[in-house]
Amino acid sequence: MKYTSIIALLVLLIIGSSCEEIMPIIPEPTPPEEIERKVIIEEFTGVTCVNCPQGSAEIENLLAIYGENLIAVSIHAGFFAEPDPVRNSVDFRTPSGDALISFLGEPQGYPSAVIDRKFHNGNTSLQESQGTWAGIIDQELKRASSLSLLMDVDYDVESRRLELDVSGIYTDDIDRALQISVLLTENDVVEPQFTPEGWVSDYKHKHVLRAYLTGATGDRLAESAETGDDFSNSYSYTIPAEFDRDKMEVIAMVHLSGGDKDILQVESVKLTD
């Protein structure tokens, strides 16, 4: 019995002396070059704009090329967005769209779009004409991202209530104030459109801006960020009965605040079952 106790004590001492405290493993932020870069094109359009269907067709061509790496929003705002009192039964204009055409600048001509809310090729306007879109998008997709962005969406069919969690982790230091914008679009909305061939009654409007869950110019996210900082925000929205949920997409983007409005990263989720 005595020897047994001594042996047991020796075993405990040996085990105790050989144990080391195991520290939790904290994952490092994903390197910017390993994050899948996504680009957003915000097109300004209107139902009475005769040239706008050409812009819409070009965006569909670009989406076919870049797939999920390109996200599109069509904003009905400005003079051409005013519906025809005889032909149009739906008004695509929104308070958010009106705010955005002021925030991002009035198009000098149509079709026109803002890409990643950046100034490109020495342009002093965020608005870019159709001929420049493809080159700018290709250029932006090659840019490293400083943010990894994730979205988790839950939708209740009966109440039409959308619950959304947006989270992110920074992969670079950002010494500027940051905003987050969350919005909803609807695709293939049938409504008359003026075209070079005249009015088309069964025209399908693509990626129509329907609502912002944040302010139109975004909500403040942080005053600055360091590599490894993270965030998680929650949003909710009841989808109106006149919107087709199966054709809707929720989009979230994090961007700079102030004179430069560069989008750091954008993500989207289609609400289709």
C-alpha cells in the first residue's frame, strides 16, 4: 500500500511536469489576395429613357461573363424615371433612389452607371458611360479586397419577414470612416419601357432597386478599422405583397465615407428557395 502511494505520487508529478497550457488558436484574417473580389455596378435608368435598354442589355452581357463576381442594381431616378401616366402602372422611383442620384452625382447622359463608387481613369465624376463599363469592371476585379464579408439570411414565408445578419472581418488597416449599406432589388419586373422601337409593354426590368434597409447613403459602421477587426450587424424588413420574393436579391456593401466613397467589398444573396 505504501509503495502504491509513492508510485501514484510519482506518476502525478511526472504528468504534471510534462503538461503545458494549451492556448486557443486564433485564426488569422484571410489574406486580401485570397478573398474573392466582387464588384457592384449601380445603373441609373428610367422607363422613358429610350437608350436605357441598351445599358440593361450590356449589364446582362457582363453578368454572363463575370457571374457572381459582379452585382447589379438598377436605380430608377431622375427625369427619365418619371412613369408615363397612360402606359405605366408601377412607379419604380424610391426615396432612396432620389437620394442616391444626388449622393453619387447626376448622369451626364444615359446609359450611365457608377462602378464600386470610385473615380476611374482620371474622371472627376463617379458616373461612367456604357463604353467604359467592361474595362473598369475587369480592372476592379483584379484589385485586392480589404474586407471579408458574409451574409446570413432567414425568411418567413407567412409573415414575409426578412431577417439578415451581415458580418465582416478587415484584412487591412483602414484609417477612414466606414459605412454599411443594405438594399433589396427585384428582377424581371414586367412594365412598359420606351425603346428605340417604341413602347414595349412586356419589357422585363432587371435588378430594380426596391428598398434600402439602411439609410440610402449608408449607416456608420466604424470610424476606422485595423487588420483583424470584425463586426456583425442585424437587419429586418417585411417584404411588401406586391414584390415577388422569388425574384429578389439582398445586397450589402461596406464603403468609405466622405469625398471618397470607394466600396471595399460587396455581397449578395438571392431570396429564391
